[in-house]
Amino acid sequence: MTPSHVLVTRSLTAAAMSAAQRLLAPLVVLDDAPPDRAELLRSARGAVAIVSLLTEQIDDELFDAAGGQLRIVANVAAGVDNIDLEAAARRGILVSNTPGVLDEATADLALALILATTRRIVEADRFIRSAEQWIWGPKDWVGLQVSAGATVGIVGLGRIGMAVARRAHAFGARIIATGSRSSGPEAAALEVVPVGLDELFETADVVTLHCPLTSETRGMVDAARLKSMRQGSYLINTGRGPLVDEDALADALEEGRLAGAGLDVHENEPLVNERLRRSDRVVLLPHIGSAGAATRDAMGLLAVRNVAEVLAGRRPITPVD
Ligand code: GLV
């Protein structure tokens, strides 16, 4: 491996790669697929910076393999749960993420999942592809109507949560939310009602998760929380899979307490829970919240710029504290 190189653990979009080639030489770029662990450790040796993806575990073992000249890990994601932040801080290695640039794309997807589950779009699509014949019926395919004033509960009204609130407000939903910004001026303009976590789960027709995965939030949506949800309500997760106990979610769906769930992220990614896979009322996506073309370019570019700033002796643009 080139000593003092910048390692990009997986190839990014063309725009991001061309910025990386321009700004970050010498560059070592691994393949499209996630590297196996041995390859990751080997290619990190001597790196001054690592541009990492959420598929890579960045921890003490990797820092040891990289050696003492590593200055920054620039994650191409808003979430940093794949990085041992304490280990990085202990070694004086900076960490950056890509907040802000993916809010709209992720909120678009959360709304798509809310509509897909409540209006049963994917289930209806599967039906019409397999049906020999069908006829319109006044009681068929009826689902919750968000635009008729359903209550959407946003867990974690941060940047992405607020982008979801703007969309839900435009759809005519009543919005309740947790998080520090839920009593701020933007929330007030969207008529957001700030509530505690218990009240949110007990009263929302649709609960949508937008909080980071931390030791406090891991497993937050467990059997007890799911039992506290309204009969016929929905759970949407575009945050991180381990926020939800998926077996408990499958129980809640099988018992008929929850009417549906929309999951872009999975507890044991990339594995998908078999019971959820079998359920017609669950819409499952392969972690595509940020997969808008403009957003994926912007995420890669921001990570590249974070590294360039640090190599020039400055602070990253979007450091993780
Ligand atoms: C995607 O999941 C991200 O954290 O950016």
C-alpha cells in the first residue's frame, strides 16, 4: 500500500470520485462491494485519511492496522454508529459525517413508506400482478388516510425529522414529535405538538423514527413500546435497523395490533427478518434513504472536502464531536 495515502473503502459516485482524484492524492480506492476485513485492514496500513461507508466497522483494530499517521475518518453517511467514536477520540483521530445533504432525500423516502404502507401500495401491486381478474369494490384496499388528519409521530425532530414534518404537514397530517427542536419556531409553524416518547407511541397513527442509533436508542422499539401503540397503527424506520426489535415487530403485526410497517433499514443488515419478509403488510427496502442521485453526489463530495480540509491543516467542515 502507498504510505500516506487516502483510502476510499468503496468506490463512490463519478462526481465524488473525480473530486477525490483531484483533491486527495495519493488515493487508494477499493471496489464497489464492501471489502472483506483482511483487505480493509491491509489497505488501511499507512493511510492518513479514510473515507468510509456505513458497511465498514471502524474500530481499534482498524486504527492499529492503519498506524499513527491516520488523521481523519470521513464517513459518507449522517449516522456514525459504524465508528467507535471513543477509540477515535482517544487516539486524536478526527471523525466527520455528512449531515444536512441527505435530509430531503431521506424524508422523501420516509413519506413514500408512509404512503406505501397506509395506502397498501406494494401489497396492491403484488395483488394485481398475480390476480387472474379483479373488479373494483367500495370496501376493497381501504387504508389509513394520512391526508384526513391522521397523527404522524416523529421520533427525533432533527434535520431529517423536520423535513418529514414539512412533508407530513403539506399532506394534512397532525404532527406530534420528540426532540429538542419540537418546541422551536419551525416546529410551531408546522403546528407540531411536542410530546414525550411514551405519549408519542401511545397516540400516533404512524410512528416514524429519525433518531441516531446510540447505546440509549438501541432496541428502543421493543415489545412493550409496540404494545403501547394504537390498534391499527404503523411503524416506519428510515433511521437505523437496531432501533427496532424486529421479532417483537413481527409479533405485533401477526397479532394484528400494527396494521403495517415500512422498513428501509434492518436490525441485522444486510440480513432481512424472515417473518417480516413473509408479511404482506410490511414494505421492505434495501437502505436507500439517501439514494437520490444529487444526494449521493453531495454526500461523497462533502466527505472528500472534509478530508481535504484536514490534510490542509484545517478543521473538517462537518466534524462529529
Ligand atoms: C444513511 O443511512 C446515513 O446515515 O447517511
